[in-house]
Amino acid sequence: MKYIITITSLMFSLLVIAQDVNMQTGTVNQCSGVFYDSGGEFGNYGNDEDFTLTICPENPGQKVQLDFTEFNTQLNQDEMTIFNGDSTAEPQFGIFSGGTGPGMVEATQDNTSGCITIQYTSNGSGNASGWAATISCLTPCQTINSQIDTASPAPNGDGYIRVCPNEDITLTGSGTFSVDGTGATYEWDLGDGNTIAGQTATFSYPTPGVYIVNLNINDANTSQDPEGCSNNNLINQVIQVATEPDFTGTAAAQSTLCFGETTTIDGVVAPTEFINDCTPPVSGVTFLPDGNGVTYETSVTVDCYDSAQTLTDVNQLVSICLNMEHSYLGDLDIEIISPNGQTVRMHDQGGGSANLGEPWATGGVDGNSANTTPGIGYDYCFVPNGGFPTLVGGVQTGGTFTNGDGPGTYTDSFVPAGSYSSVNPLNGLLGSPLNGDWTIRVVDNIGLDNGHIFSWSIEFDPNLQPPELSFTPTITSEAWDPDPTITNTTGNVITVEPPTAGQFCYTYRVTDDFGCEYTEQVCIDVLPEIVTEAPNNLFVCDTGSPPYIFDLETNTAVVTASATNATDLVVTYHNSQPDADADTGAITGLNNYSGTDGEIIYIRVEYLNSGCYEVLPFTLNVAGQPDINPVPDLVLCDDASNDGFEEFDLSTQTAGILGPQAASDFNVTYHLSFADADANTGSLALNYTNTVNPQPIYVRVESVGDSNCYNASANPVFNLIVDPRDDASFNVTPTCDGATATITGATGGTFTFNPAPTDSAVIDPNTGLVTGGTSGATYTIEYTTNGTCPATSAQTFSVISEDDPSFTVTPNCDGGTVTITGDMGGTFSFNPPPTDAAMIDPNTGEVTNATPGDSYTIEYVTSGICPSSSTQVLNVLTLDDPSFTLTATCDGATANITGDVGGTFAFNPIPADTAIIDANTGTVTNGVSGSTYTVEYTTAGNCPQSSTQNVTVITADDASFTVTPTCDGGTVTINGTTGGTFSFDVVPTDAAVIDPNTGDVTNGTPGAQYSISYTTAGTCSDTEVVSFNALPIDDASFTVDPTCDGGIVTITGATGGTFSFNPAPTDAAVIDINAGNVTNGTPGETYSIEYVTSGACPNSNIVQFTAHPLPTLVAPTPLEVCDDGVPDGLTEIDLGIKNA
């Protein structure tokens, strides 16, 4: 079993040997593994040890860490001393022994080597299990500074970014790294609890205020912090988000208007100051249960001052206030602790049983402290100056307090609410940072009694706040938006007059120096228009004996007749204008009102109860029978039917019949008989069509206010007469440029166009003759008679269309063809006639035998009722130009078209070799060097042509050559075209060089292979590559087998060479120059032999050897061994041990 354990241990040791370190003297560079005592993982350290081991990091800048997980040495006997550096001359971390180890040991920042040195000594007796420590390295954090590269919007002159609520802000930042920024992460702290990852952040703030933005950077070094090392600075970019201005006072003088009224609206705006509330938060409730030396703490966090700002003057501390209750002041210590731990005791027990606030207690000493019912807290403020007493100095006697839940009471001393001095001066807080956690610590020293701190707060001088944390925007512009209902503007006051009923809103628009725009809307309600008609004056006939009774309410329907909202109108009647205006003294009994002649009644019409109204007066009249005045007959001309019947407007006679009598006071009706007029029956419609011609009309005139007061005509007052209409008929006969007219009705009238034409057509007003018209155009002419009842009639006609002589020509190579697009049957001719042999067909217009490229004018004349002619120019097609040139190349030629492009190339004749031609470009490739080819080019135009060119391919160079190898390269013989250039085809890696003109290779390696490329310099250059091997150098190797007087040589390389001493020996030794054997030498002497070969590339080699020395005999010592288990003087002995 022991062997198995041993094997396992050895295997494990092999696995960890690369990372574990045992105590020894030396230096290792290692950042992993385990540091053990000299006994390793499984053994104890030894006695009388004195080792010094330095462990350094693997990379510059790193710091070694040792975490001792096990430690056990002889106390004060076997000791470990640890040094902060790379030697024992560096400062000590400490001396350790026994069972208490060093724990975590780490090279400090000022340790530039990053090493830790361990010195260990043990005495000569006794040892222990030693130690185990995990080795690791940390990389110290580099210096990282964050910065803003770009900002949109850009900061102002004070460095602040000013934006509107919800306005996008884009910041792009980066970091400067003292070592390396690879793998760094970036996160923007927006100052409102939100963050955005990445170097660029786009964000906005919905709430006005001041926000401090920072860019937090963590690098990839996680040896100290799993998140990486963070930046060393704060950007503290201030972003001010504008406050909304105060529009208080922006209002209308009247928010509700009667229709047609005006009002003024004031525009008032004031910027809103943003004051950063840097008052630290108020803490929550802290219960102070009964204790015995027990400590209770409650903290608030201050974070709105500059990060480096400290308390430099005690007066910068305004107060420290606690709202609390407790039943025994003498029980308590009260302390204030600043963020950096500075502590001031503000109350140091004392004060006996005095109550703070109104505690729930059962006496001066509360015997029921287990009851945790909260009492009522009082405010106690500790202030730095002012001569206030301490809490003990402020104790008053004779206070009455509720005993428990009551109703009983007890008497005790107490401390009233107020300001107090601290027992120890608050100057003890000077130098404390303002930002951080401020803590109230309360110590309950004596049993019994309890209490509560309901809240506490600390207040600093407001002037300590950084100025950028508060701001007030400046209003840069303010005005009312334009509106057509604004009738006047005076400063920021507008006068408005809405034209219709409904709601009208006006916008007051303001811009501040942040560029933010704000609006305030003021709306006005306009009540509906009160639409009324004038009331009727009321009449009654004079009977000679009052009272005269009027029905006033008949005017209600009259005045509201046009109103669309009559049900919303309140109508009342009054005896005076002031009563109507004041809506007082309304008349009752409207249907039976006793009035007098000439009395004025006032109608008030009001929209609901809005105060919007109109007053309409009318008169009461007591009068005699109305008059009917004579009027002339109504005469109309008959319509086209001439049937004797027309519609008459009888109302045109009303004014004449009434004469000087007021039309508003009487109703006039028209009748066909006196009986109807007298009985007020069968009244005619005012738009009346007669039934006989002429027709007599009777009239009734009746008082508006009294239907019994009327007058009816006994005889017709006027007649309705219809006169016959003239006959305006006529006929029209179209012509080629207009028409002629024939009157078939009443002559003597007048002709006109209707509508008037826009061309040059004219008409004779007496005869109706139209001339100058447009072919095919349509005209309408009217004829109006000049009789008593003139008539008008119209005729529409179209001018006879002129023939269409249009045609098109299509050119060809010797003329052209014609397509008639207008009227057929005309005649074609040249105009002017040509001077060449061109001919034209007069019927078809086809032109033949024309000159290519020339122009001819063709005229076509129609043969219809209104003949016409037109001409077209025929441009005869030009013959294609097939000209081109050829430029010979090394394997063919290239073509350049100098004529018309787009044609096709071909060989003519086709060659028998492998030459090919591109049909589109004419490029000839794959031709035979020096051969001649004929190329034909045929155009692809309307008039194609062909031409040919010959080309001879340029003769190619000959790049052939041979190489004769040498010992260090080779020489070249050019077999083909001379004057080219040589180079290595594969650049050699040795020192070989090539002559670019001759191709000779020198300074090469014997036996090595080289590839040479030769390129000619002619127009059609050629290249050839030849590979060869340089001659190998002879093998001059040999061996020497020493003898007692020299040595025997064996040639292992090339034979046939010559041997010699190098250097020559000083004794009598000789050498065979052919075989190399050395004889007659001195035993033990060393000789050098050189062998030189005799081949094409000779070589030499020197071998040094020593001749065998003569042997020396040494007298042996006795060989003694212990007997085996049988004491017989006999045992096995290994004589070989004497060989040495």
C-alpha cells in the first residue's frame, strides 16, 4: 500500500510542479499556484532551515498577493518574516509564528518591484506542518480620465448645457488611459437615476432642474475589482433643463361676450426660478427602545455639494434638528457623526427624568417600557452660535403629562421645543466633507424608559450651494399669435372682436434664452347673435270712444321670425327704453293692452338670461279707413309661345296703392272681384299668372293692427295685359370660311356671335354673313328683332372643313416613299423641281433615282370642295462609311473604325490557322507571328457598305538560352534574341547573384538549384525559364582511429586527395600523404590532419585526434563487506566496484 501512495504522490507532484513553490532560497516569477513550506503539500518543514525566497510578478506593473490559508510553526521558535519588496532590506510586513498566520499579504502601491520577500528560519529541534498560501498577482489600477469629446447642444460660455424639457441631448465621450484602454466599458450617469451604456448617449429630461452628468469608465483590469478599474475623475457636466414660465395674469377682461362685443386680453409672463433644494433629506422614524448601553443610529445622505467641499466655518452649519420624544433625558447620549467619521457629542446624559416631547409614560421613570406606543415629538435644534442653553440647561419643572393612556396625569420636568447649544462645540465638525452620510447616534445608558426619533435633519448655509445648481431663464420674446379677430395691439394687450358665435382662442407665445418656447391659451365664448326683424306698428280703427285695445304679442312672432334659435330668446314688452334696458316693468296682459294713439312700446329680446339683448320699438296707432290710390296697368311681353299668358309680380303695385301711407302699417292684397276683396277671400299670389288677357284686378288695404279697419275697391284698380312676341327665326348655310344667313321671321333685327369667337371670324350685323372663319370650327350666331316685344333666336353651324393635305415621307437610299395621313386623291410634285435625275410619282408621291444625302421638297395638293396643300422635305439617306484602320500586334491586330460604327468584322478569306476575330471590335488574336490576314468591315446602317484592310502580325522574339553549371553558379549562352534581361525566377535565399545582362550566376551554394528567367527587349518580347544545379563541392570527410603512436585514417568522402599535418608536429611523427595514416608519434600526443580533395570543386577538412597514452596501474585498497545473516565468514562480493 505504501508503494501505491508513493506513486500517487509522485504523479500529483508532476502535475503541479509548474505552479507550486516550496520554501527555498531564490527568486521566482509567478502569479499562480501555492506557496508551501519546504515540506511541500504533504510534509513538515525541516530543522535548522534558513531560507530567503523572493516571489515576483510575471509582468511589470503587477503586484504579488499571498493569501495564507494554513499556518502552523513552533511559536517564537520557527519564524517567518515578510518584506514589502524584492529583498530583506525592504520594509517588513511582520514576523509570524505559531498558529496565527499573515492572512492576506499584498505588495503595496509604492513597492515598484511588486515582489514580496519571505525569510524563514527554524531551530534545530522540532517542526510542524508549516503553511500554504495561494499565489496571485494583481495589476494596479491605471490612471483613467474621462472626458466629453462632443456635445449637442454645445455648452454655453459657463460650460453649462441648457435645454428644454424633452429636448434630445447627445454626448460623445472617451477616456485617456495611462496604460491601455483596450476592452474598456463606458457608462453615462445621467444624474437622474438613469444610465446609458456606450461612448455615445442620446437622452432627454422631462422635468425641469439641474442634472450632473458623468462618464464612468471601467477598464479590463479585474484583478482588484470584478467590474474593472474605474476612472479617477468626474466630468460633472452641468445640464440645466428650463423651467416653464408663470403665465399668471394672462386673461381676458371678459371671458364671455355678447355677439358683436369686444374685449381686451392681457399677456403676462414671468420666468420661474429654479432653486436647487440642497437641504438634506429628512430621516425616517427611529425607535429608541429601553436599553443598557445600546446604540441606535439613523443617517441621511447629502450629495448636492461639490465633491471636494468641506465645512470650513461652523456658521456654515445652520442647525441639526431632531423631532423626538423620550421619557428620561438623563438616559441618553446624542452625537452627530460626519461622513468622514468626525464626531461631536451634543448631549451627554444629564437632565434626569426630564421629558423630551410628550412621551407615552407612566411616571417620571417609566415603569412600563415594554409599551412602545409613540408619544408626541417636539423639535429640538442644535445650533452653533446664539448663546442658547444645552438640553440640560433648558430643563423646566412642573410639566403635566398624560399617564399612559390616561386620563390620569403625572408631573415631571421637561425640555420645551426650541434651539439649543451642543454640549461639545460643533467646531469639532470643521473639515468634514459636506457630501456623504451624516449620522445621529443615540446611546441609551440606563434601564427603563424609551422613546422615538420621528425625524431629524441637518441644514447648511444655502450660499454653499454651487451657483450652477440654480438658475432663472430670461424671457427673450413674447407676443400674441396673429389672429384676424385682433383689432388692436398695445404692448402685450390685445383687443379682440370675434365675428361669429362660438369659442375663440388666442395664443400668447413666449421664448426664453434656453431656446424653449411656451404658450398660454386664452379662450373667449361668444354667445349667438340675436337675429330679429323690425316689429310692426299696430293699428286699430278709431271708433270715437276709448279704450283702444291692442294685441301686443302679435309682434313676438314678427321679431323672432328669422331667428334660428327662437326657443332660446326671451321676449318681453316695456313702456320705456330704460325699463327695457334694465329688464324691469315688463307689460303683462299682452293680448288685451289698452293703448293710445302714437304710444311707443319697447320689445326686449334677450338670449336666455345672458344679459345679451336688443330693444326694438314700435308705435300704437288709432286711425281712420285706409286709402287706395290709382296705379297704371301691368304690361308684359309674351314669351316664345305667344299664348297670351305670363307671370306678373303684383307686389310692384303695392307702393303706388299705399301712396304716403306707411307700408309697415298696412297689408295689401289682390283679388279678382270686389266681393272677394271686401270679404278678404281669394287673395292672389303676388307672383300671379293671368287667366284672361287683359285681366282686371281688385285691391283690399287692411290695417295691420285691426283687420276690421280696411278699404276694398269697388272697381278694378288696374289690368294685367300681355303683348305678343316678335318672330326671330332665320336659317344658316355654311361656307369654306364661314356661312350665309336667311331671315325667315321679322326683318330689321341685328346679328351677333354668342359667344364671341377667339379667332379672326367676323359677322355682318345686318345680313348675318360670317367670313374669316376657321376650317371646321363651330360658331353660334344670334338674331334679335327690334319690335315692341323683341325676340332672339340662335343657330349653330360648323364651317366646311378644308381638305387635310397632311402626309409623311420615309427616306430610303435613292429617294423615299410617301404616306398620305390626310385626304386622299390629290397630286404630288417637286417644289422646287430638282436639278438632278430624281423623279416623283404624282399619284403616290414616291421619289426615285435621287442623290443619297440630298434634300427634296414635295408638295401635295388635295382635290376636295375646300382644297389645300402642304409640303414635306425629304432627306435621302446617306450611304454608310465603312472605313477603318488596322494596327498590327504580336498575335494579331486591333481595329479602329473611322467611319460608321455598329457594323460587323470578318476574315475574307478565312485563315487556315488558329487566328480569330472579334466580330464587334475587329480585334484579331491568336494569329501566327509574321502571317498576313485580310479583314472585311460591313456597316449595319440603312445603306450598308463594306471595305477591307490587310495586316501582318509582328514577328515575336526568341528567348532560348542554355546554362553551364559551375561550382558557385553557372554561365549562360543565349541561343535566341540577344539584348534581353536576366533575373532569378525564384529568388534564392543564399548569397547567389546574377548578372542581368549575361545571366551568369556567381557566389552561389555548390549543389544548390537555381531558376533563371530571360526576357527579351523587343516589341514582341519572349520569356524563358531554365533551372540548373551548381556543381557540388567535394566531400572531404574522414575519420581517425588513434593508435599508441598515431592513428589510422578512413576516408568517408571523396577519395584521391592528399593528407598533411596542419600544423606540423614537433616530434618524429610522420604521415602517409595518400592514406593519411600517422606513425612514429608520441603516445598521448594530439595531432591535426588536413585532407584536400582533387575533384572539380575541391574541399578540405581538418580532424584533430590524440594518440593513446600508455596505461597506469593503481594499487587497490582492501575490499571489506559485512557478513550476511550466516556468521561463517563467507558472502557474495561485487568486485566490479573496484573498477573505478
